[in-house]
Amino acid sequence: MNDSTTQTSGDSRQSWWRRLRGGLSRTSSAITAAITDLISKRKLDAGVVEELEELLIRADFGVDVAGRIAGAVGEGRYDKIISSEEVKAILAAEIEKILVPAARPLVIDGASRPFVILVAGVNGSGKTTTIGKLASRFSREGRQVMLAAGDTFRAAAIEQLKIWGERTGSPVIAGAQGADAAGLVFRALEAARAQAIDVLIVDTAGRLQTKAGLMGELQKIVRVMKKLDPAAPHAVLLVLDATIGQNALSQVREFLKVAGVTGLVMTKLDGTARGGILVAIATEYRLPVHFIGIGEGVDDLAPFGAREFAQALAGIER
Amino acid sequence: MFEALSDKLSGILDRLTRRGALTGADVDAAAREVRRALLEADVALDVVRTFIDKLRQRAVGVEVVKSVTPGQMVVKIVHDQLIETLGATTDPIDLNAPAPVPIMLVGLQGSGKTTTAAKIARRLNEQMRRKTLMASLDVRRPAAMEQLAVLGRQVGVNTLPIVTGQTPVQIARRAMEAGRLGGYDVVLLDTAGRTTLDEAMMTEAAEVKAAASPHEVLLVADSLTGQDAVNLARAFDQRVGLTGIVLTRVDGDGRGGAALSMRAVTGKPIKLIGTGEKLDALEDFHPARIADRILGMGDIVSLVEKAAATIDAEKAMRTAERMRKGAFDLNDLKEQLEQMQKMGGLGGLMGMLPGIARIKNQIAAANLDDKILKRQVAIIQSMTTEERRRPDILKASRKKRVAAGSGAKVEEINRLLKMHRGMADMMKAMGGAKRGPLAGLANALGMGAGMPSAEEMAKLAEKMPGSLPNRPQLPSGMPAAPPPFPGALGGPPSSLPGLGGPKRPGLPGLGGFPGFGKKK
């Protein structure tokens, strides 16, 4: 439909950077403009550090992380004249330091066939779209992908996944709306094993982490899978919407507890003042961030790189 | 959604209220903590700043009213300030325009526009008796239009037939035309969202607005939104022009900062809040009550209203009548249990009770969940009609059968029967008294109940000097100080950890509920 499929090959590294920069531009330009304002011909003092902290809070870094980063920028540099470029560089370096442990790619282990990826998240975080993008990525890599329409709750979720299945040439296992999700997932896993599928991606209904009943249902899905393959699911991806503020931390905590999340996908990281939450999550949880989405195109979901993200966030040109 | 914030604030304010006198340093310390609590609740920084400035201004050199500690004054100031920021009045959707009244929903992708459209349509259709037509203008997301059609069927509201290849503006025109021809009262337009605030979306929304000239333009926004909420609300207001805001996912554990921020930045009222996935989970927004909830004061009016709206009045009257006569059998009990489930279960009810925010961890520890209600209904369902009518005939072998049928233990059945007997006795004892229908009903539910006890009301009054006049008056039919609900729960919070522990003889409440006192 409207998904831009113009750049597909690996040489689009540069354009990805450009899109990442573009995506985070509102955050970074807010940060850089303010930094320039803040710094111009001033000595670095407590006031500057405090303003820097507020700046970071505004970008969803959270009170603690913002305080820590701002403190680190100020440390040992009080009463020195410092250029805004330097501040940006320090800022980027500090952010990068936090993010490096999180930048680990999603490795598909060829030994386990099918490699089962369970995708979970709250409503509207972009699970189904993320699955579509992952499916297209894996099929391009020459893997046979199957999709399981485990979101039996939301009206038209099944249709949406089927459309993605058609686009990527992947079979879709679906039941009726309102059917038991765990049963469907079981069937899908059986089918995937029978058809020698490489990657089975399981969609689930969106659920708020506070709903005990729905979280229990998610647990059941995991449990049922293990009956067929004790190692499944091989990856549990939590899809997080970057617009969400500090609540993302609570989402990570609960989904980790219930479904044993192995990695994160952060969507909608573009356009507005956000992105800081990723840093807050990386500080608190040692979970890898596998992919970030900075646009609606199929190719706008890309592996996460700590340095480029930190630099893009701090507004550094390269 | 406000629990986390209210936890923090009531902690801060608790410490303050105990002080006799308040120095400038005290106010500063409190202001810093309030600032942090608000920021962690995702209230936008600018809004926090204004809030804190005003708080300081008012709190320093505060006009201390006699018999009120300065700390209490600060509580009052924070409370007033919260209400002021949230907007003082409740603004419902305005339908005061020639039919069909166009209502347009805008918002980002994933904010819940389509679900909200169905919820609003359902409310207009069922509660306000307006013939409503829904139309999806989302030509971008796969299956978006089908989603609305499916939801429309679920809530019994017509949707505009899908014609592929039309632009949103064309669909909007077609919808208005269909609305006129079909004699509809309201036409709901669900626009396409984007993942970001982009130009194309704004232009599209502005064009649709120009074409349909909607009477209401509602921004549907996720209450979990972070610092970006202000930009979002401001951008939509400037480009499209809003008349109000609908907050979704208020049932999550987000902290409600977005509500404060968006209202403060746009000055547009929050009209409705979405409180769950079910299509009836849509409520009016009451700023004063939400401010109370943020402060951890509970939301008593919401509870009463919800009870009144959910409970089938006729059925309740019948039950009340039977109870008055002292005939209260297991069928009646089952009906009540089901009513409670409808009202959002124990969790839903308790979230609205005063003081609960502070003790919710203990509740979680006691494993108090709606399974109890469900299981008890299951037990009753496994009984024969005769057994339900005359529980006395349930002896060992029948109990065994019921236990096997409902997957419960015999002890659980005994506990249920004991609870029922206690309630029936209570009903009989109260039978003679003359009361309004709601009172009977409330007691019947063990819910009248939701009201705090006399001491607690006194405590509330003490805690909120000056704000009492605004405090909702209980409906006259309600008993002044009915037994707390459920069972031991409604008592002073301090008695809670023991959930169902100390037995209060004669209470119709749920104190005797199996599972309550038992750690599972």
C-alpha cells in the first residue's frame, strides 16, 4: 500500500542513518537548539547542568537517568567554557555508554526449526505491523516464514495479518475471531513443524500489563508451545511504542515476568520529542534492543545501533 | 491509572500533614518532591513548572485558617491546583446542532480511535437514543475499515458501506450524505492515524474537517503518552482545531500525567475516558473526582454511579423485595455475584474505594481476584434448581456432586453456604426497616457498603478542610453508614491486611468469602 519499498538493499546504510536522523530530528533539534542556547558564552555551572537535566526529562529520559547523564556531563567540567559541540559529544558518549550493552541483534538459530518468535505488547504498540516487517525481512534473507494470527481478540487483526502474509508470501495460520489463542498457536506450531518452516512468528492480542487475566493467557500461550517444543518460544519480543512515557518501564517489567521477554522492539521512534525512554529502559533492564522502527515503511524497521542512535539523539552530524 | 502518582503524593503529603507549623524550607522540600512525582508521572515539564510555581506562591505565607494545620492547607492547595489544572467542570459531548451531527475523531495510530468510535457510538445509541452512523476514513492501515465494521456489528451501530478507492474527504462527504438520507442523528468519522505527527495526516484531517464541518473534533490520546503529550495536543489543536479530548487506556498503570498536560496546554476539556477493552468501558471525565483519586481519596461517586448504571434496576428491585421478605436463596446470591463481576469485579470496585491506593500491595498479596466471584458462580451453577431454592437440602452427597461438577472442594461449598446463610439472616433482620429501593439494593450487594464508615468519613472531612462542600452527597436512599464492603475491607484501612480475618458478625458483606483470608 503506502509502504515505501524503494530502498531494499544493504547499501542503504547511509540512507538509514539519514532516516534515523530525520526520525529523531525533532528530539535532537530540540536538544541541540537548547544546548546551544544554554552554553553560548557561559561557563558550565550548576544552573546549566540543571537545565540540561530538564531538557533530557523533556525527551522522556526520566528523572533519574536525566539527572545521572546531566551530572556526568557536568563532572569535572565546572567553570570551564565549553562549546555546544563538546556538550553534544559528551552527551552522545554518555548515552552510548548506556546503550552499548543493549545493542544486540536478533540471532535466528538455524538449528531450531522452526525458530519461534512470540510477539507481545500492549494494545496499539504496533505488534502486527512489526510482524509484517520482520516477515518481509526474514523472507528476503531466504527463510521460509509462517505467521500465526494469535490476536483473536481485536476486530480485523486476523485480516491485517493475512494481508501481511500475502505481501510477504508467508502462510498464515488463523482461526476464528474469539477463538482460544493458545490452541491456535499450538496448531500453528504443529503446522510449522510439518512444513519445515524456518521461522514462525506468533502474533498476540494487545494487552495492558495490568490485566492479570490477559497476562495469564499470554503465559498459557508460552506454556502450550513448550508442549511441542520445550525450547519454544526461542525469542519473545516485546513491542514498545516510543510515544509512551515512563510507563514503558512498567511494561517491560511485567512482560518480562510473565512471558520471559528476550528482546525489545521499539516502534514509532520518529517525528517527536521522544526516544529517551529507550535510554531509561537500557539503564534499568539489561535487555537487548533488537530493532527500532522510525517510519511506516517496510524497511523502516532496522537493527539497533548504540552509537548511531546516541549520536542521532544528541544531534551530531556525520 | 493514577495510583502510582497518588501513592507518591499521599506519601509526601502525609508527612506534611503531621507537622504543626510549616517553614519555607518545608514548602520547598515538599515542592521538590511534588515536582519529581509529577515528572515521573509524565506530566509535561512546563506544566509541572507552572504547577510548582503556583503551589509555592500559595503555600508560602499561606493564609492559615484556624483549626487547620499548615500541612493540611498544603494538601488542600495541591488538591485545588490539580482540579484547576484538570479543568473544573465535566463537559459531555455536545450534540446541540442540526442532525446529523458530525463528530470527528483524530489522533495518532494506536491511540485507540477506532475502538473509541465504537464505544462512543454505543453510548450514543444505547444511553442517549441517538441513531448513529460510523464511517472509517482510514484508507491506509490494512483492514482498518473492516475493523470498524466488525465493531459496528458488535455494538449494533451501522457503518458506512465500504467503497474502495475513495479518498478520506470523499468518504466523509458520502457519510454525511448517507447520514442525511438515512435520518441519522449523529455521524461519527474515524480518521486515519499516523505513527507520528506528520504533515500529511494534519492536512488530511484539516480537509476532512472542512468537508464535514464537524460539531465536535475529539483528539483521542493514549493516557500513557510521555512528555510528547503536549506537542501532540498542541499540534492537533493548532492545525485541526479541537473541541475536546478523549483519553484512552486509563485502566493501565500509567500515571495520568498526560491528562494534566494536555488539558493545561490546549485548555480543551477532557470529555471522556476509556477504561477497558470492553465496548462499554467509557466514562465521563470528572476532574474533581480524578483529583481526589490522585490524592488517594478514592472515588466514591464513580462507584455509586457505576453501580446504578450497571445493575439491572428491575432485577435488583425484585431481589430487594425478596430479601425484605427474608427469602434470599442461592439464585439471588448468584445474581449479585454476577452483578459484581459486571461492575468490574473486585479490583474495579476497590480501585474506587478511599485509601485503597495505599494498601493495594497488601491486597495483591492476599491474592484477591475475580476468580473468587467466578468460582462461586460456578458452584451455584452446579446445583439443581431445587438446591438453589432450598440450600438446606445440600447434604454430604449432594455437596460432593456439586464439588465435582464445579471443580471446587467441599470446604469451598461449605464456605459459600455459610456466607449465604449469614447474608440471608442479615436480610431477614433488616427486612422490617423502611428504606428506599437503592438502599435495599446496596445492602443486597453488600455494597452499600462502598461508602466509607462513619469514622472514615470523619477522617476524610478532617483531611480535606474546605473541600467538603464539593464532596458528593450520598443519594438520600443510601444508608448513612452502611456496613463496609466487602466485609472487613471497607473498615479503616489498618484492618485490611488481615482480609477477612477479624469476623464481623452479622455483616452482609463478603467477609466470609472463601479464599479471602486464605493465602493461595
